[in-house]
Amino acid sequence: MKIKLIALAFLLLFAGPVVANEVIRVAVIGAKSGSTAIINSTMFRMARILVADLNKNGGVIGKKIDLIELDNRGTPLGSGQAAEIAVKSDVTAVIGAIYSSNSLAMAPIFQKAGIPMISPSSTATQLTLIGNYIFRVCYTDMFQGEVMAQFAREQFGAKKVMVITNTDSRYSIGLAKVFIENFIKMGGEKIWEEDYLDKITNLNQLNKRIIQLNPDLIFLPGHPLISAKIIRNVRRSGNKIVFLGGDGMTSEMYHYAGKELDGNYFSNHWHRDDPNRKSREMIKKFGPALGVISQASSALTYDAIMILVDAITKANSLNRGDIRDALAKTKGFEGATGVITFDTNGDPRKQAVIFKLRDRDADYFKTILPK
């Protein structure tokens, strides 16, 4: 009897790896702590609810998905550490990160390990150039910068702009560069460049510079917290100049500022009023559990996971190389944020939506299609 009990204990002790092989380990990496945790929470919530629904309905190729949530603390250093944990956890694929600076820290690690990574919303152009295992479901800064330069010229007739860049953010630096190049190509006459750091505390000098130069508008490619503070400070000084931003801006900015944000514009990937059939289905199915789906990161996370599911199904395999190959062949995938076909770099060229901030929300303003 003693021998049998020891044998049973041995089997139970080593049962974990056997069971683990029967599931699909998918890591979701983003900020669960730090200043960007509120923004990143929408990615985790969508992933959690969508995976629960998939598992309830039989999983993928007959296997359940084991979702591993990893905190990158909203920093490149934390992202690299989370990526190393994911590799050691023997994950099949990775969803994340939200911000480009964080994804750029993760991508070389997953490329070396041969693990497919799909970012929902990192738009830095150089991200997918890191290697053939790196994909994204959002458009790139090349397209976004072009769209916002076009919007500045056509919607406002702007000739002189100020570009305010966060030099701590590779996303901000890259988007500013593309905007400037395209604004000049489209006939813009003058650009003044100013920069700031994440931990900026004195914004009065920036206000003085804006008054001195008197630009037609300001392009502010930043993230919600500091962007909201900059706009609030400028507006409270009595200056009504219009700010344009990229997809780093969201209605979440109203957590950090009030009516000062009204009347400014930013580009994004999706709006809840989009008539897209898949978008309507997603909202109907998951809206009650998520609350009101209003952030593009929810829809982009949905598309990132569903594209991964589509690739695993087509590959009919958990081999990472097979999944990567299936992802690379993705064409005409109907997602909540539009139709996705990956190019040779793993990038989709997609439509952009322009939002207008108003009454603590972001209203749909117009759609701009790629030329």
C-alpha cells in the first residue's frame, strides 16, 4: 500500500506538465500597475472575457486556452522582464504590449525565442522590422502621421504648426517625425519643434513658447496623462488653440482634465459607432460583461486574439513556427476594427478614424481611408 501511495504522489507531482501540454498558453503583457494601468486594463479585461468565452465553446482545435497575465509596470524595463517570464513559461504566443516603447523592448526577446507576438496597438514603424515573428493589428505611425498631417492641412488649412514631442517615448518621437515629413510634403510652411520629458512639472515655459510663436495648431503625439496636463495648462492660460494627437490620446484623458479637453482631435483605430458587422457583433456579445466598450484597445485586443485563434485553427498545430506561418498568410480577415491583411512585415494598412473630444467623451468625426 505504501508503494502505491508513493507512486500516486509521484504521478500527481508530475501531472502538471502533462496537463499543460493539453492547453494553449497565451501570455497577455501590459501594465497592471503604474500610471498607465487604467489604460491597459481594457486589454486585460477583453482578453479575459474573450478567452473564457472561447474555452466555454470548446477552445481552439479542441484545446483550452490558458491565459497568463503579466505586468510590465508600464515601462520598457518591466516589459523585457515580463517577456523573459513568458519565455520561461513556455507560452505558445503573446498578445501585447499596448505602448510602442514597451513592445519594442519585448519583440527582440520573442523573436529570438521564436514565439509569435501580436501587438494590439503599438504603432511604431520599426516594431515589426525586428523580425518575422512580430505582428500587429493596428495601423502604423507611417500611416497615422500621414493621416494627421492631411487632416491638419485639409480640415484647418494649417500652414504653421508646433509639434510637441515626449522624448522619453519612442512612440511620440516616431509619430512626430512622420507628421513633420508629411506636413512639409503637403505644403506646410513652418514647423516649430518643442519637447518634454515624462516627469515634466513646469509647463509654464511651454505656454510662453506657444504664445510667442502663435502656431495655427499644435500636434501633440503623446499618451493620455501628460497630454491631458499639457492641454489643460494651455487652455487655463486662456489660449484656445486646437490640439491634434495620435492614437495615444483617448477619452480616458478626462480622468486627468475636464472641459479644457473639449474641441481637440485625435486619430484612432475604431469607434463604437462604427457600422462594421464584426464590431456590432463584438459589442452585442461582450458589451454587457465589459460595460460600455468605448476604447479602441478593447476592439484591437479582440482582433489580436481572434487572428491568433484563426492562425492556430488554420495551422491545426501548436508549433510556433506553423502558427507564425499561418499568421503571415492572413488575408481579408474580418475584424472588429476592419479588414486585415498582413503585408510582408506583419503590418496591416487600415483606415483611420478621427475623434473629437467633447463633454467627457470622444465623438466620431470622420473616417480617412488609405490612399
